[in-house]
Amino acid sequence: MVVRWPVALKENGTRVWIHDDCEEQLYCPECTGEMISVRGEQYEHHFRHSIKSNCPGSAETAMHYAKKYEIADALDGLGSVRVEGKLVTMSQMCCLRGNGHSKS
């Protein structure tokens, strides 16, 4: 299955959306593999890996990352915003629920 990413990253971590122009090498938000833009007429414009990849990403992952980056872009004017990488452990998931602090 071809995963169609709407967002890729520059080497410094800056996001590049498929509608942006960028001449720099871009990288996958999931596996950091090299990506290229695909802007043909048959499919929706997207980024894909430049070579066959073992990226663990899926269509759900691509859309999940895209939404995280959209939210980060919307909040960017409010201060420093950083998008976390893939959650791997249950303790990381629990941290998202409140960092162990209860609301009293």
C-alpha cells in the first residue's frame, strides 16, 4: 500500500505541507526516510518515500501525524510547540492523560 503523506519534514524539523514549495531534501515524520513530492494529475498531491521503505507508517499514521502538525501550526503563535513522535509504551500514553496529576 502506498501511504500518501500530506506533510514532510526538513532536516531541521520544520514542517513542509504538500502545497508549499521547497527545494530542500525532505524526510518522513515517522521513519525519517527521504521523501519526494508527487504532484501529478491522477492522485491527490502527496509526499512518498523516495525509495522502497520499511517505514512502519500506515495511512492512519500519516493522517494522525498530519492532524498533529495542523494543530501545532494553529498553536504556533501561542509559544513553543513541539509535536511528539510515535507513542511506544503504555506509560507514554498515560502521560497524555494528565502526567499523573489529578484534577481536584
